[in-house]
Amino acid sequence: MDEDNPPLRSVRTTRRRARRTARHRARPTRGSRVRGLMRLLAAMASTVVLGATAFGFYASAGLESGFFRSDAISDEDARALDGDLNILLIGLDTRKDFDGKDLAPEILSALHAGDSDVGGYNANSLILVHIPKDLSKIVAFSIPRDNYVAVSGIPGYKNVKIKEAYGLKKAAVEQDLRSRGVTDEVELEHRSREAGRASIVQTVRTLTGVPINRFAEISLAGFYDLANAVGGVDVCLNNAVDDSTYSGAKFPAGRQHLDGAQALAFVRQRHGLPNGDLDRTRRQQAFLMSVAKSLEDSGTFTDLRRLGNLVDVAHKDTVLSTGWNLLDFASVLGRAGAIPVEFRTLPILRYDNVNGQDVNIVDPDAIKREVRTAFGMPPPDHQPSTATTPSTAYPSTAYPSTAYPSTTAGSAEPSPNAGKPVIGTIGDGIPCVN
């Protein structure tokens, strides 16, 4: 450029601005896409996916191929909804990697989660997210892991805690494969875990009465890696807690900043909480909002080093359903304005004890009606079951009024007024929880 010719410089500047304006009108800006990704993060438990999609704007060539993909969702369900999306987010409580190898001792120590024999393959975090095609409001239902539900295809079981639908199916398929002569440990791990994914997807589908189009699975270590990758998370507690023996959670009351290990302890604690597992569900929702806010406040999406860390976490810890194009998905959300996000929890009737296990008794027909209504779908065709239901309709966000778990079968029932949905948009702050 001729620096001694201002008129020419001005002309060139004007042309560049015109070209930029034309490009901006033709496609969404990076900023608008990033804002859309933020809204995705708020709606999704597997927030690692968001970091990966953001980095795709810089390195899309290797992004999609870096994920472990699963065929656990049928082609029919993948195409079941006309533009809407139902996404199941699975937090898997395993101390092993994709190939079945034990996590490194230093990682297990940081997780405060015991050795590789603890936890099995329980789906301890389950969130069903509905994103309508008009992007009017995102609704996310947390599914308490101890809900006692019907299952199919698992030898010897008709009903289980919903968290067990993954691990029990995996164990049965692995045993069958070994009996048929399969000896390669990596193959056994991959094939049996794929069966576990299909089982948990089908179990949630049967319980809620809605098709599941996409899913993301993140391991226990993934929560730890995610919190570290974003520089820790802010949380707020109503009361001080000390669960050093089990989860490792030991925090004062009030707002505080947690590193990766502390954040994992925060989302895992259930002992010593007034409402046990349901309080833990509330914490998971607060954790997601905090991660989203942390990413927004830290400028992660304009920092290549931070974005690279998120991509590494995503590829290491996350499984996605086949056919989920993250870049297209993020682009659609990026073109939208601010999207309200509502976190809810599936209703339960009461606590009970079945075969020595503390469980949540649920009414599947009431759940189907509530989920389908919240997702803007017509009610189920069949008539309600004859299951015993309380005279008062408990809202989806109900929290029990007594300590969890109940030591006397059927003695505890949720309080109809004890909880409210977590509703908001990114930047609204972090709710205080038990």
C-alpha cells in the first residue's frame, strides 16, 4: 500500500469494508455463532461438545473425525422429528478409558472416586434436552439416576434403577461375547459398551415416550478435564458441606471458585444433603450454568490455546451419536437470538426399598404426559396406568421434604412446593443449591 496516498488508502479501506459487510450478510458472524454455542452449552450437560464445535470454526477439517462415534440410535429415531431435536446427555461413572484400560493412578486420586473396580458403568447423569426448530425455548429434563423403571433385553431383569440399564446390558453382552470366543479386550470393551449405550437410550425413550435423535456420552474424568480446561467453575452453596469420606466435597457456604477436582466432588456429592440424589441433580444443573458463564467471561472462544484444550478434552472423553454434524448444529444456533433455557427434573411419587435397594418410584404415564407436554408434543395415545398416584399433582421440579434415601419403604414423599425450574439465559448468574 502507498502510505503517501491517503485517497487510495481510503478507497481500499472502503472496498474492504464493503466486502466484509457483504460476507456478514451472507453468513452468520463468528461472534453470533459463538453466542449460539453458549446457548447450546447452557442446555447440554456434555458441555465438552460446545468447545469442540467452537474450535471447528478454526480447524473444522479434523474436528468431526476426532470423536468416538456410536450407532446406538436407530435411523428411524434419528429422523423421527420434523426439525426438532431431542438430545440425551449421558454422564458415565466409569474409571476406565474408551478401550477399557484403567485411568492413571494420579487421575483416580484427583477424582477422589476410588479405583477402577468402583462405579461400574452406571449412567449417573442423564439429561434429556429438547431443542425446537423455532428455537423458542430449550427444555432440559434431568432424570434422577435411582428412578425404578422397566427395562428390556437384559437377561434376568425386568425393572432396574435407570442408571443400571447401561452397565447391566454391557456386562451381559460382554459375557456372551466371551462365551462365543471373543478374546480381544479392546473389541470386547467397544462392543459391550455400544450395547450399553443402546440400552440406556432405549430405556429413556420408553420411560419418556419421546424419540431420541442424538446423544452425547461423557466419562467421569471428562467432568474433571472440562472444569480444568475452563479454568475452574464458580458455585454457590446454601450451607457448608463436609463429605470428605465419599465424594471429597468439603466447602463453606456461599459463592466460591472450584478447580477440576473440587468441581467433580461438588457434582458427585449426595451423602449429607437434605434431598440426596435430587440435590445432586440440582448441582449438576448449576454446574452446567457455571461452565457456560465461565466460558463466556473468560473469552475462551477468542483464545486458540483455550479452544485447543477444549477440543482435546472433547476428543478424549466424549462419545457422540453417528450423523450429528456439530458445525451445522452450532451455525443454526448461532443465527438465533437469545434462547431461554429451562432445567427441570422428572417427577417421582415416593421413595421405596426394593430388594435392599433404595429407589425412586415413578409413574411412567405421568412422566410421558409431562415430557411430551413440555416438548410441545401431543399426549400419549394409551390411557393412564392404574398405578397409585398421590392426590396432589407433584410438579417436575419437586424435591423431597425428608432426608434421602428413605430407610422405611415408602415413607418419604416429595414436597409439591419444594423446588422450582432453573430458568434463564447465559450471564444470569449461578443459582445457590444445597
